[in-house]
Amino acid sequence: MIQEKIGKHRWTICSLVFLATTINYLDRAVISLLKSNLEKEFHWTESDYSNIVVAFQLSYALGMLGAGRLIDKLGTRIGYALSIFLWSIAAAGHGLVRSTMGFVVARAALGVSEAGNFPAAIKTVAEWFPKKERALATGIFNAGTNVGAILAPLTVPWIAEYMGWRWAFILTGVIGFIWIIFWFLMYEVPAKSKKLKQAEYDHIHSDIEEGLEEAPVKPGDQPKTSWTKLLSLPHTWAFIVGKFLTDPVWWFYLFWLPAFLTAQYGLNGTEIALPVALVYTLASFGSVLGGWLPLSLIKKGWPLLKARRTSMLIYAICVVPVIFAQYLGSINMWLAVLIIGLAASAHQAWSANLFTTVSDKFANHQVASVTGIGGMGGALGGVLIAKLAGELFDYYKAQGHIEIGYYIMFIICGTAYLLAWVLMGWLARKKKAVV
């Protein structure tokens, strides 16, 4: 049992982070499932929709930079709760929007507030798990991205059909407020937790005994590391490059998969639910497997970094077949769905390890800041792919061949990870110390 492997109370903490990540992705995925409804009501072009996506991603990028630093300062207990409180307000606020510009503003508010999730989540894992277990814990909570994306197509089209699209935003938005109650009831850092047994506390800090990590310091005594210092380190740039090249692929699936199914196969409303849910169900397996494989290799005696890097190469190779999704989809829709599901699964496995490279290389008081910097890079990459997708789809739709636009996008998606793996390896070869 996973619960037995990672400890009872740490399982509780991991479950809370998993639920927060689920809510995070549920809230951001709603608009993609309502795209056809909103296009009719507000007369959007593909470029209009991509501009709304860009508003989210730009604000998410800026939010990532500030959120990481703020969470390092406030701590995970307060910082995480503040983030989900603000993004829940923004998510529900979409239901009050009356214009296209209103959606731009609402998406920007959602982006800047949702940016706090991953810096807080990675910092929580760094506080509660030794290094050898962090990829597994990250894979578990990162599976929430898939569960959120699964719940969205199973609920949002139904709510929109029977209650109206505005209620789809409002009802999904308020879930975060419930999570905050449980967070404050159950969460505290290990040093202050009254529910944590001594044996489990000692296991959390076993890296100190093994010489892999320095002893924890009190929040007020933590040394400060400037952004300038962090940006001078090769490992920071390795993380930025990895996020910049591969995060946009996930953004593309999240915001355009329902549109792809509509454009290629004429699916609408609740018809989209099953294929989209299948893609993210497959992705959830990849998220957990992504953490299990390097842990298994480490237990066999592999060095931590070699196990991590080998696993990431395997996942990068598994993405490549998505290049053929367009061709296979012309034979049968479910072939396209399955191959996109494989690519999404490999992305989640990659992502679990990519996040963990930060806690592998940086001290706990730097983790959220570096995660935020890298997250900004990923969001900026997402801006570029959103603009590219909007322009390509408008151009080829006008010519009556929108499938060519999707073919180009799938080529980009299939090659991004191998390029990222090569560049990250080159940057990681530079041995400048992390301080």
C-alpha cells in the first residue's frame, strides 16, 4: 500500500495537496469545455479564444514569479490557503462576465492566483518527504491535474446544459473554499505538527543523516537568496528550459483537446466527456508511474540523479508517437484519443520528475522560489503556443483544412521533450554550486 510506504500523516498531507491540485485544474479547464457555447454567444474567432488563453498564461507567468517568493516568505500553511482563496473567487467570478473583455480580465485574475499551487505543493513535498520519495509524492499530487481534467468534462457540459454555462463556473469555483477549512484543520509543518510521530519525523529528515541535506532551520533564521543569485545557477536554467519547452504541450492539450474533437469529429457538449476523460485517466497513471520508476531504480542501487535522468528520457521517448495522432485519428477517433492519452501520461511522468529536480538541487527555503521562476518560463512558453495555435487554426480554417494546423501542433508536441532532455542535460553538466 502507498499509504504504508509514505507514512500515515504524510499520506494525509499528500492527499490534501492532491485535492488542491485537482481543484486547480478543474477550475482552469472549465472554459475549454464551454468554448463552443461561448463562441456562439460572444462571436469568438480562434484568435479571440487564444487571446483569452494568453491572458491566463501571461498572468500565470507573472504570478508564478511572485507566488514562489511569497510562499517561501509566508510558509505553506498560510501561502497555500491564500492562493486557493483568491483563485476560487476568480473562478466563480467567470459566471458574472458579460463580454469578451470580461473573460480576459477574469482569466487574468485566475492565472495570477492559481500560480501559487505548484510552488506551494512542491515546497510541501520538500518539507514532508526525504529526497528519495519526493518524485513518488509529487507524482501522487500531480495526478490531481488529471483528476481535475477528468471531472471537468464529466460535470461541466451537464451543468451547462441543464443550468446554464454561468453556473458551471460558479459551482466549480466554490469548491476551493471547502478545501481551505480542511487545510487549516489538518496541516502544519513537521516541526510544529502534533499529529506526527517521532519515527515518521526522523524518516522525513533521514537525508540529513545520509549527508544529502542540511539540517532544517527555523523560518525566521532562513538565509535569503536573491533572484539574481538563483538565476546565476545552471540548475535553475535547466529547470526553466524544461518547463518552457514541455509545459506548453500540456497547456495545448488542456485548452484545445475539446476543440480538436469538435473540429475533427463533430463532437459537442456531453459527447466530448468520454474521450476527454479517457485521455486524462491515462495521464493519471503516468503521473504515479513517473514517481515510482526512479524510486525503484534508486532501490536497486542507482544514483539518484542517474535514476531521475534515465526515467525522464524514457518518458520523453514515449511522447514521440503523438506526432501520428492526426493520421491515426483519420482511421478511427479512438486511436487518436489513445495516442494523445499516452502522450499525456508520459508528460505527467516527466512533470513529476521535472518538479523533483528542484528539491533535488536546492535547499527547502529556495524550492518555492525556483519552482515559481521555472513555472513562469513554462507559462511564457504556453503564451507562445497559444498564439501559434490561434493563428494556425484561423489560417487553415479559412482554407477549409484546419486538420493541417493540428498536424503541425502535434509535431511540436511530440519533439519538445527530447529537445528539453538534451538541453537540461547540457546545463546540468555545469557544476556551479547551489547556495
